[in-house]
Amino acid sequence: MLLENPNTRGCLLRRTYDLVRENHIEPLLAQYPFMREWYRVGDKELLLPNGSVLAFRYAENSGDVDAMIGK
């Protein structure tokens, strides 16, 4: 969806960063190695050429999610 809709944002959320990395980031970059150049490790975001961003985030509880809203 983000590739089809320029300048949009998406967020993939799991309980821990290890789960995000092991179940999503690593498989994504293994399947689509060309996307490695789009991935920003420090920001934990995939910056697509069309201006869209997929943020990889983690939250242990609902308070963590509430703190994320609006960022």
C-alpha cells in the first residue's frame, strides 16, 4: 500500500524490537535485498522512493503505544 500511495506513513508494531527485527525486518530485507538501501537502521524506518515511510516500532504496553501517538 505504501508503494502505491506516495508520501504516506505506516507503522509495524510488535511487543519487543527483537520480534520486529526477527519476524519482519530481517525477512523483508532477505526477500527484497534492494530495499536495504532504503532502510535506516538508526531510525528503524524504511524510506521508500515515493516519499512514504514504514516505521518499525515496539511497545510493551498500552502506555507505550499512547506515548507514540502523535509522533
